[in-house]
Amino acid sequence: MPHQAPGGTDVAPADVTPLVQLVSPTGERVVEPDNATYRSRVDHLTPGDLRAMYRDMVLTRRFDDEATALQRQGELALYAQGRGQEAAQVGSAWALAPQDYVFPSYREHGVLHVRGVDPVDRLRLYRGEDHGGWDPAESNVHLYTLVIGSHVLHATGYAMGVQRDGAVGTGDASRDAAVVTYFGDGATSQGDVSEALVFAAVNNAPTVFFCQNNQWAISEPTTRQSRVPLYRRGEGFGIPSVRVDGNDVLACYAVTAEALERAHAGGGPTFIEAYTYRMGAHTTSDDPTRYRERAEEEYWRQRDPIERVAALLRAEDAWDDAWAAQIDRDADALGERLRTEVRALGAPPATTMFEHVYATEHAQVTAERAWFEAYENETGQSSTEAAR
């Protein structure tokens, strides 16, 4: 399934394993002998499931657009856009079991949507009002991590803990668990990611490494980071690896489902490279026109992951105008809620900085908190004012 991108870069070079694709950019099912196993993994998905995936992708993009607008209006300090990566995130998240645990980087807005993390809570970090924004225990989604690649090592350690707790390979579908960690192409150049791959491989940890190769590590193209497709880095550590069309929501679902099945059964880690494209900026402080060509951006706009699902639904007589109009209304309601509630967010008491430092009470932290509260009482300032 190779095809050419601008500049002659192969999406799937002929001398390597082709990328997995189940739906073409124009919305037709791709039926080839090489993808038969993956096709079987989506056979159970109904037209209703496809419509639900489409809705998740549309709402994820609306969240992205509204958050970007809020940052431009000064309501957020920064925002990392995910436009164009909805299929990779929604498709993979749909494959997760409730007991699976997710370690995201900082732009997995679609994954958080599918896992039920409140949209306002997702923006507390970007507004500078909270170090995290949500309780990881409620959704089995760890907090966003801004330090590139560090969370991949944390995910592997967590997966080793899951393994040692006996929650792998029991045959109990409601108990066997895995860990999925999301990171970008740039993170694969970080030492933490290499260390994570070593530990996951030699310990057979139930870790799914989901690399969203959006082709730009800020302003650095993938060609400046690796001389081979990124999924082959996983192979170098002895980890089963696959490259998937990251703009194909069904293909992303299928490869993740296979990887999770392997991990749940005790078969160890998998490395997935989802070849996609960041249609927006790296963050709202970035100007991609300084390093990307208009032709490249147009090429990928024609391969929009949301439009691909819409084309598939129309081709299979599963599209309904009234249903689509309702999704638009849902998106409008989401936008209104974000604009209203994010602006209303207030800074938490400064004393919260002493919470969650250690799992149990720590004498030094307790003493420091007592000193701070005494200072607050003496000066008559609120804890937030005192901290500032």
C-alpha cells in the first residue's frame, strides 16, 4: 500500500513491510491478502460503531479548535494542537479495555475524549491552574507529560508492575491488563524511550508503544531523526513492530487490538508507528509556515482522517443527515461549554502544592505546609496571593 508524499518520501517504502491500511483516503475498504488478519479484527464493528467513532473524531477536533481559540484570546498559556491525528487517537483508544492504563504525552486529546476525561479538566494544565487536571484513577489515564519521552519509561515501569501483580496472562478478559503509551516521532530520539524499549523487551512487559509519527518534531522532519522507518526501531530491540496508516481509524483500531491481545495474554510489548500528519502547529507558540511547504500541507488536507470516515459511511449507506446535524449541535454545545467554563476557572489554593508530593505523609512537607499556612495567617493574604 505504498504511496508518495511531496518531496518523494515514501509513506511505506517498497523494501519494508507496507503500512496497514483498511480504508483508502477516498473511503473504500482496502481488501488485500496482507491485511486479512487486521480486517478480521474490525468485522464486528457495526455501522453504529463507525458513526460513534466519527462523532468522537468530530468532537475531538472541535475541542482542538476551541482550545486554540482560547489560547489566542489569552485564556490559555499554551496549547498543543492535535488536528489531523484524530484517527490514530480515537481508533487506538477504542481498542482499550477498561482496565488498561494510558500514559499520554500532551496532545492525546482524542484518547482522553474516548476515555471520558472531562474536556474542561483537560485544559487546566494549559491554563496554568493545575499541575494535572484530572484524577488518573477515574479513567486509567495518567496526567499529561511535558518532558519529552519521560512518560514512556514510566509506562514501562507501570506495566512491569501490572505483570508482577499477576494481571497478565490469566485468561480472564476482565482482569488481564496492558499499558499503552503515546509519544511522537521526536520522542524516539530521546534516551528514555530507548531505555523503556530495553526494559519492556527483556521483561516481556505488557506495554504497547504507540508512536504517532506526525512527521515533524517541532521543526525537525523525521528524515533528520532516523534513516529507517520508525517502527524498525522497535524491531531493533526485539519487539514486534508494525507501521499503520495513522489517518485510517479502522486500521489504527485493528493494530492496537492485536497488540493489546498479545499483551493481555502475556506475549509482551508491541511497537506501533502510526504514520499521520500534524495539520496544525506543534504548539500555539510555533509557526509551521517557517519550515513546511504549502504543497505538503495541502497533500495531507486531502487525506483528512475525519473526511475518510465520512466517505466510508456514505459509501456503505450508513450516513444520515439528521444524525450528522445532531453531531454539529453537540460540537457547538461542547464549544460553548469550553468557552464558558474555562474562562471561569480559578486558581486553586496555593497550599495544594503540598499535596501529592509523596504517597504518604512526609515530615518535611508537613512542616513546610505548616510554615506556609502560618505565614498566610500572619500576613492576612490568601494562600494564592501569598504564593504569588
